[in-house]
Amino acid sequence: MFLHFAVDAPPVKAEELRELVGDEAVEAADAQTHHHGSPFVAKVGRGTAAREGDRVELAVDTRLLHFFDLETGAAIAG
């Protein structure tokens, strides 16, 4: 299951991001977070009790984060 949520931080407004994913994707992410904060997506287990509109507490395993170069789209590996 994927949880779409916002983090209380300024959203990324880089023009490069808009060029990569397109206007529609950027606008959809903004609408999905109700224009409050930066949009994120978390992959959680199927057994989660989280439901739309719920407040949940998430922990981030930073070893599983993925980063990509805005110019090439290539993965940035550590």
C-alpha cells in the first residue's frame, strides 16, 4: 500500500522537476497535499491500519531512500 502525505516543509518548486514529471503531476501532488507542505509517498505493508484521512506516525529507514539526478534521471547511489 502506498500512503500519500505532506510534510510540513516548503515544497520543491524547481523548474527542472516540472520539466521531468510534467505540469499535471506537479499540480496533482500539490492538490493531493491540499497545498500544505511537500508531497511524499511511503510504501507500507498491506496489513497497515492507516486509512484515508487518518493521521499516522511514520519512521523512515534512510537506507531505503532513493535519490535521482534531476538532469539525467539517473539514480544517485551512495
